[in-house]
Amino acid sequence: MSLVLLALGLVLAIEGLVLALAPRRIEDALRLLASLGIDQRRMIGLGSLAFGVLLVWLASPG
């Protein structure tokens, strides 16, 4: 459970840092995402999911 809280805390800290340092870039990225089709957004999401799972798998002990 503590690793889940650690991971969630890291995600929130990184996203908060990005929002604090580059709010205009986030707005541009959101406009870009809104202009993409639903299938393109789905593929980006699935790719991000796969990459995240790969990173967790590589970082896991054992």
C-alpha cells in the first residue's frame, strides 16, 4: 500500500510542477488533444499505459 501512495504522490508532484512552471504549454497540449480524433487519443492513452506498465515492471525488484 505504501508503494501505491508513493507512486500517486510522485505523479501528483510531477503534474503539479508542470502546471506551476508551464501553464500555457498545458493549455496548448490540451488544445492539441482536443483536435485529435477519439481513436488517436485512445491510441495515445494505450501507448502511455503500455509504457507506464513497462517502466513499473523494469523498476520492480526481483
